[in-house]
Amino acid sequence: MAFLSIVIPTRNRPQYLARVVELIASNTCESEVIVADNSDNDSLKDKLKKYTESGLVKYYYTSENLSVVDNFEKALEKVTGKYIIFLGDDDGIGPQIENIAHWMDDNHVDAAFSYSDKFLVNYYWPGVKSKFFDDKYSSRIFISKFDGSVQFIDSISARSEVRDAPGTGLNNLPRIYHGLVSFNLIAKIKAKGNLFGGISPDIFSAYQIATEAKKIAKINYPFVIPGGCKESTAGQRAAKSDNGSLAETEHTARFGNSLVWDSRIPQYYSPYNVWAYSLLKAVERTDGKVNDFNFYRLYVISYLRYKNFRSYTLSALSEAYKKPSLAGFIKALFAEFNFFVNRVTNKILKNKKESIAASDIIKAYEVLDSFINKNNIKIKYPSQQGN
């Protein structure tokens, strides 16, 4: 039985996943890779033959048309490791991932993650274009400052923060997508129902994990390399092409008739609406604190950033609030103003982020590992902090 299960749901992107598996094979010794393939055909199987024969990869192909949520849940059923992490098929592991999992095991840590609202590092595969910077992102890894510090997170505060800013991200929620979670904690959640739900499996599961976890660590060290290819959500976000009709966007269209939209969320596809919908469904499923759900924040984002869909935003507003609060709007407008100020400031200061050429995810790992060694960055586990 493997100590760490690295789970990768995938669909029609074999060229990226094959390199990701090669990276994992070269830099782990106690892991298994679960590949849940829902592609149009099983051609990926041949690309992974070397690794399935060695026992590293367990390959499962499903021809049935699945939503991303269903594919994640089916993949979860196959894990055997004591700790689990989910990756996208264009993501990579970072250095020390198995050592971190062992530290968690030794110290009874239920979940660990490395970033809140901004990636510590991220990699864009060849071909990614930005609306504003054209191909300047393509084939590059971006590295922010990190120091290896470890802090423990209060679950109640983390959940309160995301309810107050729905749709804006995970903030300090623990997570299984890009984060490490113990098998025992997942089994506890699974005893009550599915781990994944909504239409964004990462946010729905993160809120459930935060509700059940007793000990959560935030490690300021990139044990995951979030990736973005031109076909992925991250790549589409860079190109600013990540909005449109729910029925015409593949991500949501694959749910078919099973998707019953919540009228309090603007009814069109955008990352913010997807995240907010999934968070709302998780809140309803777990602690039930829907009255703390700040719809105003979502509506201000939707109204200001998606002008072509303003009628949908106004319709959702009328469903959520019979008597909208002026104070609620002012607070949300102020938060949006701060967001833009911070974004402009980061661009001016360049956020002290290094950008280094890397032809694929394997090279990106090598660049990151070299950066860590050059700067002598080590993880400061609690007993070592301040030494």
C-alpha cells in the first residue's frame, strides 16, 4: 500500500498528463498515482504503460460522459494511501511532498496546504496566451517569495472568511485539490455522503474538510506546482475567455439535467459564479450558515466585471434579498476597490515574482528545486521556527 495517493482526474489532455506522471515517477518513492480518465478514448493508457506495469500508476478509464464532480468522486474510490492529494492533469508536484505528508502523520495533522489567495509558484505550458501580455506567460514558471514557515489555521475563522467573500477563492480553507489530506478524515466525511459536489469539486470539498478537520497546517512552501495549459481553466483565465452560457460551456454542460441552478447565483458561467454556487451548496450541506453568506460581494463582482450579464445579476439579487441593504453594497464595493488597488500595486511592484523559462512541467520542477537550493529555503516545522 502506498503512503501517498496522488489522484489525477483527466479528460482529453494526454500530452500534459504523461509528463506530469514522468515528473512524479522521478521524484517520489512512496506514492501511487490514480489516473481517472474520462477522455473520448483510452489512448492515454498506452502512454502510461511503462508506469502501470511498474505499479506506480493505476489507470481507470470511463467512457460514460461524466461531470468533473463525478469523475473526482469515482477517482477517490480507488485510493489506498494514508494521505491524499488531487492534481489537475497539467499540475505538478513540488519538492518535499512526501516528507511533508510524513510530518503530518507524525504530528496528527489532518490537512495541509501551501497558498491562500495567490500561488507561491505557477507554471504556464507552451501555447498559453494572455489577453494583455500575449505569449509572455507561455513556457514560464512564476516564483513568488516564500520562507518555509508553518502556521496552524483556525477552521471556524477560515470558513467565516470565505462565506463573507463567496466566489473569490479558497483563502485559508484546507483542501484536497492542491493540498494534502489524511485518508481517515476523508473516510469520516464519506461516511456522511460524497466528498465532492456543487460544480467546483475543489471548493465544495474544501469547505467540508474545514468543517471536519481538527488540525490544519498552512505551509509556506510550494509542494504543488499549479499548472495552466491553453485548454484549462487557468489558461482560459489568462486569456480572459472564461465566461458565457452555462449550457454552452463544457464544464457545466456535462452536468446535464442533474444541475439545478440556485436562483441566488447569477445564471451564467464565470469562475466567481461556479465557486460561489459550489460554496453555497457546501454550506447548506455542512454547518448551514447560509445567513452569513455575503451575496453582495458576488453581485458587485458580477455587475462590474461582467457587463454583458448584468440582467442575470439583478435577477439573482432580487431572489436573495427582498430588501437589499445599502450598507451591504457599500461594504462589497469597498472590498472590490481594495482588490483593484492591490492588483495595480502588485503589477507596479511586480509582486517580487521571478519568471523563468521552462519548456514543460519537469523543467519547471527543476527550476523550482534549483531556486530553493540556491536560496537555502527549508521548511520550518513548529519545533524549528525561531531557531
